Amino acid sequence: MNAIAETVTNPQFIWAVIAAMMVFATIVTITVPMMGADKLDKRIKSVQNRREELRRKSREALEKGNKLRGQEKPSLMRSIVENLNLQKLFEDPALKDKLTQAGYRGNGPVVTFYFFRLAAPIILFAGAALYLMFVNDFGLPTITRWCAALGLGMLGYYAPNLYITNAAQKRRESIMMAFPDSLDLLLICVEAGMSIEAAFQKVSGEIGSQSIELAEELSLTTAELSYLQDRRVAYENLARRTNHPGVKAVATALIQAERYGTPLGQALRVMAKENRDMRLASAEKKAAALPAKLTVPMILFFLPVLFVVILGPAYLRYQGL
């Protein structure tokens, strides 16, 4: 047991484990996209399930009373969230919109978010405290160890929000990279005489190879256009789910075309050009920020090697080697 404890608390062993985990994560990150199957069919199936869910909710709203059709056994996370009333404790009015923008719809992700909002701080605080108190204290005072454990606990409290924000940002970037091309395809379909629902459905199938997220949003908009009584709500839901100025402008143009009978083709042509300009401006912004980001890597990695290459021969000649 002493040998195991010494091995676990050895700093070299800890750094070796961390390095192995980083190498494993790198290998998984590189190989999973190449080995993974196409998820477009699965996303389209989830959109169809969402459409059926909308119909089911509408039928339940028309029914009188609040009787349940079946008593389902609640899961552990749902039981904890309901018994502790976490939705009221961690109340966030914009939570559903944030989860929707990250690609998580329904009540299940809401329950999961509230559960991890409670569990993550406790788990990180307890794990850090046990490790620092009984495994390896790194020679730190007791108050410093407790502060470090408390800091990790606070990080766990904000970790779910950071994860959702990061997922929403990546999803938005994926959508906006393919959105101007989808507008061009939509313009071609509309000018060919197709209805807006058929055009959305056609574009969602064509754009899936470039952005699965955008194909999912367009398919869901098609389902809402064919189901909702007010078509304006479907366009507003598309803008709310993506949360991007370009999509909001297109949704506003589509609403005005539906309301006032303005030519849809001209509006789509203008919106496609504007979104293409926005994509180009975003790329130019990233390119302009690149020199500042490369300053630290150049100082740490390039300049020392450059000095060795330039001054090395002179030093060897001075030493007479």
C-alpha cells in the first residue's frame, strides 16, 4: 500500500498520467470524425420526432383536465431536480433558448442541466479536497488547500454554462459558414417555382453534407411551416434558434414577403449577398487578429531556435571547435 501511495503521489507519475490523457484526447479528436458515420439521417429523424411532439402537445392542450395518459417512472436526475426544486433555485428564463441554440431541445436537457449545475460543484469540491488532504498536499498550507478545493467547486458551478455557451457558438459558426450557400440554393428553388416549404426541404437535403446543423434547422422550419397556423412563428423560431443577425434579417424578410406579398426572390438575393459579405468580414477579422495571436508562440518557439541557428556557428568558431 505504501508503494502504491508513493507511486500515486509522485509528481512524475501525475504528469505522465496527464500527458497520456492529453495524447489519448488528441487521438480521439483526430480519429472520431474520420470513423464516425454520417449523422444527417439521425438529425432528420430527430426533427420528425420534434414535429410529432408538437402535434402531441397541441392535442393535449385541447383536452380538458390535466390527466396523464400513463404514469412513467421518473429518472434519478428528474427526481432530484423536482424534489430539490432546482428549477426555482437556479432559475434562468433564457435557459431553454440557450439549450436550443446549442442543439438541445425538449425537457430532458433542461433537467440534465439543472442536475449538473448542482452535482458538478459538489463532485469537484469533494474530489479536490480528498486528493489535497489525504493523497498529496504538494506542501501547501491547509487554508491554501481548502481554497483550491473551493475554487474548483466554483468552477464546477459555472462549467455547465460554459459548456452550453461553447456548444452554441460552435453550432452558430457551422450554420453561418453554410448559410449564404443555402440562400443561393433557396433562391434557385424559389425562382424555379417551388413553394417555400418545398424549397426549405430541398435545401436541407442538399446542404447536409456541408452543415448538418443548418440542415436540421431548415428541416425543423419546414415542419413548423406545415404545422403551425401562423407561418410567422416558424420564421421567428428559426431566428431565435440560430441567434445570428444574418438569419434574423432573412427571417424578417420572409415575414414581410408573406405579409405584404413582396417578391421573395429579390429579398433572398439581397440577403444572400449580405450574408456572404458578413462571412467574408468574419474571415478578415480572424485574419487581422492572427499576428497578435502568433506573438507569444513566436517568442517561445521560433526565436530561440533562430538564435541557435544564427549564433551557433559563430560560437563554435570562437571556441575553436
